[in-house]
Amino acid sequence: MDSHRNESQRESEMVTKPHFVVIPWLATSHMIPIVDIACLLAAHGAVVTIITTPASARLVQSRVDRAGDQGTSRITVTTIPFPATEAGLPEGCERVDHVPSPDMVPSFFDAAMQFGDAVAPHCRLMSQRRPNCFVAGISHTWAHVLARELGTPCFIFHGFCAFSLLCCEYLNTHKPHEAVASPDELFDVPVLPPFECRLTRRQLPLQFLPSCPIEDRMRELREFELAVDGIVVNSFEELERDSAARLAAATGKKVFAVGPVSLSHSPTVHDPRAAASDDAKRCMAWLEAKEARSVLYVSFGSAGRMPPAQLMQLGMALVSCPWPVLWVIKGAGSLPDDVKEWLRENTDADGVADSQCLAVRGWAPQVAILSHPAVGGFVTHCGWGSTLESIAAGVPMAAWPFSAEQFLNEKLIVDVLGIGVSIGVTKPTGGVLTGGSGEEKVDVGTEQKGPPFSFLHCNREHTPTGRMPLPPPPIHSVAPRAS
Ligand code: UDP
């Protein structure tokens, strides 16, 4: 009886409530916040259809499920097949972090365009109700054409913060990077005076690099940015000084700062991949035994990898730290045997070595880790998701940008907000765009300003207790928005 009433209530809501179609970009780290945004829309009364591919359905659905019953009955997760093999990709390669090597990135983007061709008829024929609004992930550049055809507004979700988007808008408009003689020459990106923002061409997001492997796709991205009705950012206006308002002025678009979306539900150690859940539980149990604010958390996002030699150097620094370290390693399975052996002997990866350094080789429950009282600092690649999660948890950062817009985020963290220190990396690290091996076509970013990990050594001298002396974050007052 109840289920019948719920069903008829749902049917009537489908007709009366606004209907959002949310299409996450096909990368794990993009799906996490945009699905949270979909849940927030539903919690505010909207009907939401999330369109994804079969390989991501479980990830998306599990995130929806954990949002509880706040409107999630109004969310439908729809899967449309992704033409991976048709584009020459391995079967099941349906997220950019699945792409096995950088030279397959163009094929992945081709497949993503074909995916758009398959999504379009589905949206035209949506049985219950036509969409009132599209929110599309960064490289679903076809979404605005579909939205126009259906007479519906379309918003873009880049996954970037407002400050980085503002920098990109400046670069697109003024092109200072095209006037420099070398990739290492510094130029100004004066978007937020009086803060200085000086960058090199090497440090820019992919679309500004002269050797961009997906130049045509990046041109389409720019057309998409110019065509959309507005921009959704996982951030909040008070955080990034005036960036959101300046971005709205610079682009002439509406900018909706709706974050930090990681605070919209409580952190969990649950992970849809069963094997990873054990890792997650082990992390949390290990943290439980540590003193408050004593642990350094080291992680480089959903796909950040570095060449094995660099990983070993980092490992040697981390195992010699006087405080406990929780280190997340991606792509550990494809490391050379001697590096695997070194990890086994020198870290607590298998509970064998007597080490203060726990190496997690799978997926770590990052939001739960950052919110744990034992964590005192975060060495991060400055992906915006990680940065905002760290800010939301009040954890100071040591910035080691890898690529994409991460050097821009570093400027925000270190120079604008003063909530982190720079490790001093000046060049990109690891592979471009993918979770691939990181050894192909890489520009290994080992050049550093000071001695490697100088911030660790300097802290060690001043820490007779072995506790991290990083200052408390100056943004305690940043409270989660009541949703
Ligand atoms: N993440 C996680 N566990 C991991 C690695 C990453 O939960 O082991 C999550 C992290 O919490 C964040 C996202 O993956 O939400 C990474 O996004 P970010 O923008 O920082 O980096 P990207 O992966 O895009 O480089």
C-alpha cells in the first residue's frame, strides 16, 4: 500500500517538480562532486536523472544511496553504453582514469563524443518528462547543442575552483603564455590583485599547452564554455576572495558556488569496490591508534602517479619522517618488482615492516581520513576536490601540483589563502590526463626550489616531540553551509 502511494507520489512529482539532467564527466574525481550536486538538487525538491555509462553505474548509485533518503527517491541513474571498443579502447575503458596510456586519450575523447550521440535520443524521448535543465561535466561539449534543441538551459561543471577558472578566462582572453620565449619563462596572470600570480607555460592546464594531444577537443571545450548559460563550482564565494564574482563578470555567465559538496553527507569508509573496502577499514583502524594531529597524509588524487625512481625518493623521505605517515599510492600494481619489494620492506603496507608509514595501494577513504582528528597535514597534488576536502576538514596542505589546473590551485592555497606551503615543484609530474603508467611522454618534475622535502626536514628540527608543527589553519571560521 505504502509502496503504491510512494510510486504515485513519485509520478506526480515527476510532472510538477523541475527536472535536472546531470551528466558527469567520465572521470572518478569528477563524478564524486557532481553526483553530490545531483543529490543536493534532489534534496531541494528537484527530480534528477543522472546519465552515465555501465562501468560507472555502481559508483554513481552508491554515492546516491549514501546520501540517505533526502529526496534521493527522485533520482534516477540511467546508463547508456559507452563505445569503448568501437573507438579502439580496451573493453570497459569508460573513464579517463581507465585509459591505459596517454596515446589513447584522443580515442577516449572520440568515444565520449559518440557517447553524446547515444545520449541525445534518450533525452529527446525521456518518457516521464522532458528536462528543464542540463548540468554537464567539463568535456561533454555536445550537451549544450542538445540542450538548445530541447529549449533547455545548460550549465557546465568543470570541477575547477572559481580562481582557476578565472585564471583560464584571463589566459583565453589575454594569452600572456603565447608571448613568452620559453616554457619556463614566468608571466603574470593578475586576476586577483593585490595577490601576485606568476606562472610558466609548462604549469598551465592542457588546453594552453602548445603540444596538446587533443587540440580539437579543447577548442570544442572553449566553444562549450562560451555557449553555456552558467557555471557550477564546487566552492563557496567567501573562500576564494572575489573570484566567483570576478568570474561572473569576466564571462558574463551566472556562477553558482554550491560547495563544499563533500560536507553534504557524513564521511564514510564505504567504497563500491569490495577489495578496496578492506584497505579503507585498515586506514581508519591505523589512524585510531595515532595521536591527535600527528599524521601526515600523502595522496595525489584519483590517478596521480610518478615515475618509479621518484616514488622511491619520496618513499625514502616519508619513511624517515619522525611522525606517522599515511601514503596513498596509485598504480602500485604496475611498479617494478624492486620498488614493490622496497615498499613491502619499508612501509607498513602488509603489516610486516615495523614502520610508521602506512602505504595504501588502493582507494583510500579520503574525506574520512582528512576529517580524522589524528591527521595534521596533507601533502597534496592540489586537485580541487582534494584541496576543498582538506579545507573543509581544516587540514593545512603542502602543495605538490602535478598537472592540469593544479599549479593554479597551488597559488590559491599558498599565496592567496595562506593555508599551505609549496613543496617547490615547478614542472609537471607524471602522465598527462590519464591514470596510465606515467612514464610515457612525461616531463619529470624533479626540479625543486630548495632541498627536497625541505619543509619536512625543517619541521623535524623543531619537533622534539615528533609532532607536526604546522600551524592551525587560519580559516576555522569556514563553516559548512547548511544544506
Ligand atoms: N579520492 C579518494 N581516495 C583516493 C584518491 C582520491 O577518495 O584514494 C577522492 C578524493 O577524496 C577526491 C577525488 O578522489 O574527491 C580526487 O579529486 P581531485 O580533484 O583532488 O583530484 P584528481 O583525481 O581529479 O586529480
